[in-house]
Amino acid sequence: MNGFVRVTSGGLAPARMLGSLVQGGRGVNPSRNEHTIAVSCEVSGRGYWSGREVRVVIHPASLGTGVRLIRSDLPSVPVCDASVSQRYDASLRTNLADGEASFQMVEHLMAALYALEIDNCICEINAEELPSLDGSSFGFVEQLSNAGLIVQAAPRKRLVIRDRIRIGTMGGWVEAVPSRAGESYFEYQLSFDDQTPIAPQAFGVDLTPDRFMREVASARTFVTKDQADQIRGSGLASHVTNQDLLVIDQDGPIENEYRFKNECARHKTLDLIGDLALVGVDLIGRFTSFRGGHNLNGQLALKLAEMAALESEISQSGFFRQRKAG
Ligand SMILES: [Zn+2]
């Protein structure tokens, strides 16, 4: 895979510059400017649930745009902001809708954009469900990193966690706690019940573009064989084979192999990153999920978005400046 190159200009630098990977990111260089991609790129495939062929074309966008999703197959080409305020609950995936502009399974694309620090882009999508690819973010990361990065002329907003927030129950929760050294750390603790063939495991990462690419992006979606039988029995995902994701029974993945020993915990970390990306700012803190899923992630994202909006209001009112001066 070609490396990511930072183009340090106001946004008029040459489009594609391939070279060695430049480490950066929230922990290493926490205050950074917004980014977009240098050139458009695209990813195609079929949706897991619908089986529909879909093409995602990702375009550069100006400062302050955020991530916007467009239904290019509909006559009115409706737009939905990739924001937690547009999220609605669904089983085993994260969906967004704004009127006719509805999208399913956005989390793997969102994780790739967030981890690679692509803040502004327009994604034209010609179906409701995003492509499942191999069940991971790898296909998105590959195309986005080839497209290269442009540094834009304003700082990216950040939310620094100052107090512990926990959402959920003893049996499953997600929490945000202050970071020790300004890092942005994501962790998943997997511990399903005794009947599951998936062993307890955990994974955590100080998020940088480089570490995401190497340690998280290729971790795939998984289901147990019982879940797969249930989904296929209900007539959904009939085109999905055992090579398109991990279907796990007592002996491990069926007709497939793990890419990492703790691939399941890594994938859940990927989902956590993708779901919290909907806050729309850089998150400085330690984010951990214990047996959580998209629903709890969504609840935490909503809470964090409220906090970010409040901080933005306070800073605009000059409250922080007055306090510093006083
Ligand atoms: Zn996932």
C-alpha cells in the first residue's frame, strides 16, 4: 500500500504524491489542521444485507464541509451529513438518514476516514447500503491513502475528555476517560457468554493513521455460525459466503483463517472508531467498550457531540478567553 503524504500548503499542492508513510495524528501531533483528499477515489462492491452492487466515489471538499453522503442514484440526489444526529438504531450496523438520503452500514467507511484524518469529503453512493468488501475497512483505506492528503487552512476541532463518562450496564458498557498524554486511545474488551465459540480477547490502540492501517483496518466482520444460520434462514445475505466475512464455530473460522489471533476484538475496535467518528471532531481521551455494540457506541457519540457543541458555544462566547485573562 502506498503511504500517506502530508501536503503542507493551503490546499493547492500537487494531487498525488506517493512516498513513505508519515506518522502523525492525534496523539503525536494533537493540534492539526483539517484535511481533505487530494483527488477523488472510488470503492465498489456489494452490500451484505441487500446484496446490491454499489459504488462509492469520494471527492475532496472544502474546509468545514465535514463528511457528506449523497444518494447519487435518486433523482433528487439527497444529502445526509455523516453526523450522529442523523443516526438511527439498527441491528448489527450503523445507519444514517436525512429524509430520502438513507444509508446503511456506514461504520467501516467512517472508521477509515476518521483514522486517516480525512475531515472534509463528499461521498457519492449509488445505493442505500455501503459495500461490505471483505468485511473490513481495508478497501476504503487503500483507495483513500492512494488519493493522498491535503492540509487545509483551519484547525480541526477537538473534544478533550475531562471527566469519565460511562454508558451501559455491568453486562456491557462503553466509556470515555481523560487521556494521560493527549492520546486518542480506543479499546475493545470482548467477553461473550459460555456458549459462544469466540474466546475472550481484547485489543487497544493509540490511534494514528499508520497504526490503524497496520493493526485495525483489515480486521473483518464476524458472526457465529448460529447467527449466520439465523440470518441466512431469514432470507437475508444469501449471497454472502464464508470467505466474505468470518463465520466462526467451535473450531474457528469456517473455510477461512484469522488475520490476527484477536481479530474479533480488533474489528470491534474498528466499529467503535467508526461510530464515534460521527461526533465530527477529533476525540482526545481513552475510549473503551466492554461487550458493547453499535447501539452503545451511538449513545456515547451522541453525548460527546452534545459536549462538543457546548464547548464550541462557550468558546465562541469568549468564556475561556475571559477565564484565561482573569
Ligand atoms: Zn463492523
